[in-house]
Amino acid sequence: MKIDRKLSLNTLAIHAGQQPDPYSGAVMTPIYQTSTYVQPELGKPKLAGYEYARTKNPTRTAYEQCIAALECEGDGIGFGAGFASGCGAETTVMHLLEPGDHVVVSDDVYGGTFRMFDKVFRANGKGIEFTYVDMTDQTKYEAAFKSNTKMVWIETPTNPMLKVIDLDRTIAYAKKMKALAVVDNTFMSPIFQRPFRFGADIVIHSATKYLNGHSDVVSGVTVVKDKALADQIYFLQKSLGAQAGPMDSWLVMRGLKTLPLRMERHDFNARSIAQKLEEHAEIAKVIYPGLKSHPQHAIASKQMLGFGGMITFVVKGGIEKARNVVKSTQIFALAESLGGVESLIEHPAIMTHASVPPENRKALGIDDGLIRISVGVESVDDLWEDLKIALSK
């Protein structure tokens, strides 16, 4: 789409990277389900470098351009790369490093990310070092840097404790120390958080979650603004082979069209439910960035445009009470993942964060009574009634 003025994210979500099909005039980008492309002459690919689908695919290109436009706010400078999963995107980014390099990581990080860092890139002779630190404490964060620190991995809000990391301060110090700043923006999406405003080098998503929003695809994506860094990622994408397929690219692109609308509803529903949970007699603690009781509520209000659909809370009564709650909901489905239109409920210590050692979970506050919910876009009254009945069991 070529328009001679800057567009809002609501419009970019629907149109960015997508043109009517030149053959048929189809409004939606076709699913180019092909592995190879005819070359009219030896060594001369036919269309914009399309020669083999592992390198480039027109459907994936449209997906990559759309998410790049959203993260870069339509400024025309941005390079997206689509992957087969969020972990595929993370794996590719980690290959920017060399053995002996050091990474400073948010201590409360998605269990799959921790497993990859600890069991793959640290172990088995890969030789990359990791230091996990509470990035809400700037003193501890700065003390974690070493002479070989090459990357900072910032997940905000964190998973599952929903700590909000001050992007302005953490990225500024990473820049000072000449380390790449990677921001996992999965929980907020570009609708509610814009890491490039704060100087991020790489923004990463599990596109399985809010970007797709319909729980029917597994995908990941990275966005960068620097052309040289983009070329490195594209080379790794082609070489490692974890790129998104055309059908998955099309599904996420379909989801992006309603992302602004969905995020507004996720946020509206979650704010209401968080407030009600905080007043409920069976709840010991509620963690939600939109509550004034959240330790980093002021930072969240400053750097985020909404508070999202994720809530973590602790029920009184420990593991047995938590088990009763998660098995008693009827609308909230007991399942891992998040960010879909349907509401989900899970127990982090047993499910999404089982790969994190028990002593680490305890230090982070992931106790036996902790429950995480992904608030969907259903009627907020129905959702609250569902939780209220489950809490009474």
C-alpha cells in the first residue's frame, strides 16, 4: 500500500505490506503455497528475489512488512522476520552471539525461554553465559554486566509475575555498555507498547499469542530498524530454517487486522476483573499493571498505552485451592498459552513454568497458590461469574 501520509496503527494493521493480488485483484494476500519459483534466466530470480521459499515467500513477506509497520509506527524504517514459533525467533536471535558472550536476562522470564537459554545455549558446549536479574532494581541490573556482555534480554511485563521493566533506563544502560537490547513485546503487542521509542535494537514476539489472537497457529517474529542487523537476521533465518510457512503467515496476518480492536477489549475486561479479584475474600494477592497496588504501576502508566489482558493472582489455601479453581471454571479453559479471543486459566508452577527449578520459582514468588489467567474478549460479566463460582468451590 502506497499512501503519501502517515497512517495510524489501526489502519496499518489492516493494510500494511498488503496490495491487491496483481493477477486476480483479490483483496486478501494469497497463500503462496509453493516451495520454488521459475527463473526466466539463469541466475535471475523472477520477482523481487523469489527463488526458493525458505529464503522468501510472498505471503511471509506481507506478514513481515505488516508487523514491522506496526512496531515501527509506520515510519517506513523496519524489517520484520517471520518464524515457525516464538522459540524459533529466539533461537535465531541467539545465533547473533558467539561462545563466551554474556547475556543479562530478566529473572522472571517465560519458562520456554529459560529452558532454551539454560539447557541449549549455556550447556552442551555452546558456551554462552547468562545472568538472571531483577530488572526492576536498576542497581542489581547494572551490577550484572560484565566485560563480555553482548546482549540484554528484557521481557516486560514478565511472565508470570507481571513485573514491569523500565525500558527507558534499562535500554539506555545497555546502549552505554554497547550491548544489544532485545525486548520481548508478546504480552503488550505494538498496540500497547512501543519498545523502539526507547531505543530497542530487536523486538520479538511469540506471534502465537496476541498478534494471531485465535489460538490456531504457532508463529514468531522479530523486528529491527537497523539494516545491517536485519541482514544478519535474514541470513540466519535462511540458514537455520525456522521461518514461518505461508499458511501460518497468512493466519497471523489475518489476526493482525483485528489486533487493535481485540487489545482494547482484552484490556477493558482485564481491568474490571482485576479490580473485582482484589476485593474478593478468597484472594491473597492480585498482580496486574493496571492496579495502583502494582509495584510498577507508575512506570506501566508512563511507558504503556494499555495494561493488557494478563492477570496473575494468588488464592488462599495453596495448591489444593488452586487446583479446585482451575478445574472448576467453565468459560476459562484450563490450557497453556495466552492472547487468544477465548479466556484461559493455568497454574504456572505445574504448567508453563515447570521447567524452571523449584528454588528459582520460589525466589520469584511463583508459589503453589499462584494462578495466571489470559482474559479473553467474551462478556466481562460472564467471565467474572465464572471465576466467582470457581472461587466458591
